[in-house]
Amino acid sequence: MMRFKIVLVILLTLFLLAFSVIANAQTRVPKIDIPFDTPTDTKVQIETLYSLDYLDRAEAAEKLGEIGEKAVAAVPFLLNLLRNGSVKKYEIPYIAEALGKIKDIRGVEPLVKVFNTYDSHRIRMAAALAIARIGTDRSFEMLTGAMKKNEEAAIALGLVGDERALEQLDIILTRNSPPENSEKTIEALVIIDNYGALEILVDALDSDYTDVRYFASIALGKKRESRAYKPLTKLLADDIYYYNLWQRRIDLTELLIEIGEPVVEPLIASFEYESAPALAYDVSYVLRRIGQRSLNYLLKALKHENPKIRAGAARTLVGIRGMIDMKPVRALLEDEDKNVRVNAAYTLVYRDHEWRESEKSKAVIADVISMLDDDSPGVNRMAEIILAEIGDETAVGPLIARMKRILASRGDGAPWKELYDRFKSVTTALGNIRDTQAVGPLIKAMKADWLCYTSLAAEALGNIGDKRAVEPMLEILKAENDGGDCSDHYKDSIALALGRIGDKRVIGPMIEELKDGFSLGIPTALSELTGEDFFDDYDAWKKWWEENKSKFE
């Protein structure tokens, strides 16, 4: 009996301890203390601060901040939650931000304590900005005293437009600070918006750090500061391309398009710096979007002494809408630089139909075919694209040889997207030409150990339409795969190719493949072959086939 009582006491103690921990994670001010005249939206969020879920409490604090100064009744509850020793670190920035937006002076000292207690950048930044927003004498005394040792204090002062932060903001941009600090520092300088801030931003254009250059260039570009135009265009060739910052590239290109004609010449000049894979595409894309305002500059650039600029200008003209005199582009077909010649041919193939149908184009096509073996990826890639568009039969042999080299180079370490694009250009060209001498090599390529090659080769074979490809395609369609690149759609490519070839023998085997699950390609191909449409309903197709099989034998 004594043992039972001891166990019972221990369990009761543990229960009370756990309950106290949970209770301490909530605000200690009783709900009954919520003022009766508190607006409903504020009252709802105050009551949510009592939730046992810290995510709910953080969301409630965030919403109180959105309500702003009208949520003043929430201040005691936010402060008590902030002082609670069991509050989660995740919640603290939301609580601090709410106090800063409500702007009640009671929040200053607790926020100062938070700033001095935590090492977390996010917490310190939220606390510092909240202190600055409340804006008492004590706020500015604390922040100015702390800003030489703490970047967050200087940034917070800048974000409320306090010029005393300028010197420290300048120092922050010379350090290898975290990207979020660089971005906030630039934002602060824009808010201060005086001559000193402008010159700091201009100096930042030459920073050793990509983040600083990017944020400063964007900020000055939005202010239409002409000194930022060249750095903005150079950013397209910067290493921001390499580390998962595609949104930055989108923002950058859209800003350049918005600025328009003033950045055309720096953009054209940047063709000289084709060091990043996306540069040529991005520059041409921006110039094309700027449109007719860039036309005269591009035509002038066709005579530039630098061949990279001549080539880039020629390539870009393909996407400029409206009537364009193609004589200057035709003249580049005699250029000594093959990169210039192939880019001129590219634009003429797509834009100059008179030239494309003339005898003069034949000699150029022979020159383009010879470029398939060029060592420069830019040249041979453009040659593949041109041949894929025109479908010249004289290119079949060289294209087959090129395809075999690409197949053999897969283990050389090239990125899979690059291999995919190169192989697609070649197989598209062979499919467009529709010469049956490509069937054998394409079947062999379709059996390669990479399903992306399988998919692309099947598409080309479908365009050629030779029935020799049917049996190999059916074998691959029935076989299991081990996953990997293109494993989610290669069977669709094969099915669609079989549909284009039109051999009715494949109907039964393709219906059986529907048992394995959802497919877009197989139902489409079956509809082409039969004129029926049961989408991916295996049972419906099976029943129909049993009733109609004899008609197709």
C-alpha cells in the first residue's frame, strides 16, 4: 500500500510539473483582464495567445502587428508572453514585430532586454526594428549606442530613416555580411535617401560581394540612377546564376526591360562577357522585350569590331518584331568569324524567307553543316538548331555522326541538361528531315542506357514514320525501368511516336500498358489509331478491343 502511495505521489508531481510547463508557455495575464471595449478582431487574437500551440501564438502576434496601433489592448498580453521563460524562440520575432507596429512605449525596455539576451540574428533584427519604430528617446539612445557593435541596431535606425546610421551602414557593406543583412542595409540607405546614402549605394556597385552588388544595382536601377546601368547588365554574367537564385535573375531582367532604352548599349556591350551559360539568352531576351527601341543600336552593333558583339546582335534580331532590313545580316555570312556567321544564318533562317528559298542559302547550309564538328559549344549548338529548322537532307550523315559523338560523351561529366539539349537538337533535325537512313542509328540511340535519349530518339522516329521502329518501341514500352531522368514521361514519348507511325499492331499491347497506371501518351496514341476515346480507362479499352479486334487484323 505504501509503495502504491509513493508511485501515486510521483505521478501526480510529474503531472503538475508538465501542466506548469504548458501553462508557462502561455501569457500569464488572465483572459478576464481583456478590456471589455477591445475591438473584436484584437480580442480574437489576444485569446489565441493563450493557445498551447506556439505556431498559433506566433500567428496571433503577427495578426496583431497587422492591426497596428489599434491593437494597443494587446500590449500587456504580448509583453507577458515575451517575458515568459518558456516562450519559443520561433515566436519572439513575431511578438517583437507586433510591439513595434503597435508603437506603445511600454514595449521598449522588454525589447531592449530581448535584443541584449539573444544571439539569433532574426530575433535581434526584429527587436531592434521594433525599438526603432516605437521611437522614444530611450529607443534611439539604445540603438545609437549599440550600432557600432551590432549590425542590426544600425540597420534598424536606417530603416526608420535615421541619418546617424549612415557611417555604420557603409561599413556593413564592406564586410562579408549575411545576404539578409546586405539586403536590409541597402533598403535602409534607400529610405534615408540623401546624398550620402546615394554615394554609398554607388560605391557598393563595385563591391567584392555579389549580394551587395546585386541589391545596390537593383535599388539604384529603380531610382533610374544612370551609374547603375552598366553594373546591372554585368550582373547577368555574374555568379548569381550558379546558386539557386533564379528569382533574382527574373527580377533583374524585368527591371532592365522596365528601364528600356537607356540600358540597350550596356546590354549589347555585355555580349563580350559570355562567361555564364544564361548570359546570352538573358541579354537577348531583354533586348527583344525592349523591342524596336533597341533596333537601331543592334543594327549598328552588327559592324562592331568585337565578333562576340556582332554575333550577339545578329542572334537578337531574330526576336525583334516589325520590318527589319536583313541586308546587314546577310553581309555577316561572309564574316571571318564562324560564330558570327552561324548566328547570322540563324536569324536569316527564321526571319528572311526570301533568302531561305534562294540558291545562296545552299552554300551557307553547307558551312553550317561543317560547324557541327566545331569545338565551340555555342557554334555547334547553333548549327544543330538551324539544321533542325530547315531539314536539309545533306545534313543527315553529319547529324548522325554528331548524335553518335553525343551518345559517347555522356560519361564526360557534362550537365544532364546540356546533354539533353544537344541531343534534342540533333534528333529534332533528323526527325524533321525524315530520311530513313537515320532510322537504324535512332533505334540504337533509343536503346541507350539513359531514358532521356530513349524519349528523344522515339520522338524523331515517330516523325520519320518508319515501321522498323515499331517492334523496338514495343519492347521498351513493355520493359520495366529503374527510374532516373525522364522516367516519368519516356513511355508517353514512345506511345505518341507509335501513334504517328500508325501501325495497328500496337493497339492491343498499348491497351495492356494502361494496367500499369496513369498515362497521357498512350490514350492519345490509341485515339489516333482507333478514333475512339476512353482516355486511360483500361477496362473500357479492353472491352472495346475484344469487340473490335478482328477489324484491325
